[in-house]
Amino acid sequence: MIYIPDFFTKQDADRLSQQLLALPHEKMPNIFMGKQSGWMHRHQFPTFSAGLVHRNAGKFGVQEFENAPACIREIADAFSDHMGNKRTTYISTNGYFNGVNDKTGERERSWMNWHNHKEDIRREKWVAKNLNQKADMSVMVANFGCTRTVGLRPYKNDDPDTWTLLRPTHGSVYILESEDNRDFEHGVLDDDDDEANGWRISCNAKWIEPEYAAWLKAQTKSLEESITNSLGENGPHIFCTRAKYSWPDDSILVDRSSKWGNEHEHSLGTQAGRDAWDAEVATKMENPAFGAETYAKLRGKHLRCWCIPGQEKSKWCHATWWLKIVNA
């Protein structure tokens, strides 16, 4: 792990920090295959990628790099300049907040569990097989705001004596080299000291081989192939939100991470399950505030859920109820 303090001037770091915090962000439910298992311990911001590489199913999704706001492009350009002939093609942003939440009045703490980037390990194998070269698996991370402890440890090693710890300061950058990403895990530790109070924003950049990006894009289903259900030929439509499927950027995710999800897991392939979901939807819509928000946010919009196009049970996708109600 390489550390570069004062990569950005304090003036630039202060400005970029404020601009990043102005971007949409939210602490998200931890969703796997459409089911919630607790909450993420960090705030999710939009991710930007050339060719939508590593597209995910998060609320903000992955957006085209060319549409990134000026602050993201400035950070990406600074990374590219530092790395010489390598152009930044992917940059994600995470937020960590320790302090009193203005909305709830409760104390909040944020961190990121130990992990490595399995998508980069898959990319490394593809590049070796198809390009006969080593993949660049390095990750460059810019740090803005309060000081938090970042750790690097051998994979699944719980012995703190084997860990490398770093306290990156406001405006600094550290680089996880390829072997750090492959053979080690990294994380943002659960600090609770004075220096950890407030926001820490991290911007994480990668350099992804264009051949791999093109191959990934070729594996992705077209918009037409990603439609689960529709209100007629011209829509609106319901799109599958799984990896390798496509959806419009302005589509609305209505799985169990949202207030429109089938949170009680009614079995909609049965009449009893559909009756129960009918009743639940009707009860929700009796709430004037919920109903007004539902019409305001979903009417005329494409929706997204986890049902797979072409499967028999997909015709009973719970999102079909919302599609019909708001567009009646």
C-alpha cells in the first residue's frame, strides 16, 4: 500500500469535499437477490464507469463516465495525471459518517467490513486468458474529511499483528497495488475517537482494460431482453435489476429495499398470495401521504425488480401491481 499525503491542496480538498457531499447519497439496505439482510454501514453515492463496467443494482446504480459531475471528473483527471498513460475508467464514492444524525437525532457510526474485489479477480483471469497479460488490479483512493483507520490484512487473517493500518488524512491518497487487491483484504475500521467524528468521503478509482469492458458489455442483455412485464408495447415496463441485464437510468427500483417491496414475501404464484398482496397494496394506498408519493414517483416511470424475464413466475412480479395502479 502506497501513501501520498497532501495529494490535493487543502483548498482543493475542502472544495471537493463539499461538492461530493452535495451529490445524492444514502445509507442503503444490504440486499442480496432481492432480500434485505441488515443495513450497509456506509453511505452509497453514484458510481461512474466507462461502458458501465461493474454495473451494480444499487439505488444510484452505475452511470456513464461521461455524465459524471465536475468534481468526479476533476478527481479522475488528477488520478490519471499521476498514473501517467493510464486513463481512469471507473470511480466509485463512499461516505462514512460518525456523529449525530440530523434527521433521527441518534448517534450514527459507519465503517466497511474486510473485503477484496472479487470482480477484479475475475477480470484478472479473463485478461490472462484472452490478452495474455497481467491485469492492472490496483485501486487508487482519495480521502476527504475526517481521519479514519484503513486496514490491509492477509485474506481472512484475524490476527491484528499481521495487519497494516493507515490513517489517511484530508486530501491524501493511498494506492492498493495489484497484489494488495488480490491476496489481501482491506476495510475501513469502526473508529470511535475525536478524529473520526464527522464525514469521511473516499473516491476509489480503477483502470479497466478496454477489451474487458467491451467483452462485459457484449454479455449484457439489451433493454428489450431485460423486460419482465409491460403496460403495452410502449410501456412503461418492468426491467430486471440483476447483473447482465439493462434498464433505463431513470427507472425506479421497487424491491424490498424500497417502500414498494413485497416485504412479507407473499407467494404471488398462488391465488392466496395474490389476494394477500392485493390487500396489502390497498392498505398502503389508503395512507394519503403514501398514495401521493407513489403516484408522484412511479407514474409514467419504468420500474425495476429481481424477477427474471421469461420465467413463469415473472408474470406475477409484485411490481406489476404498482405499474397498473399508478398508470390507470
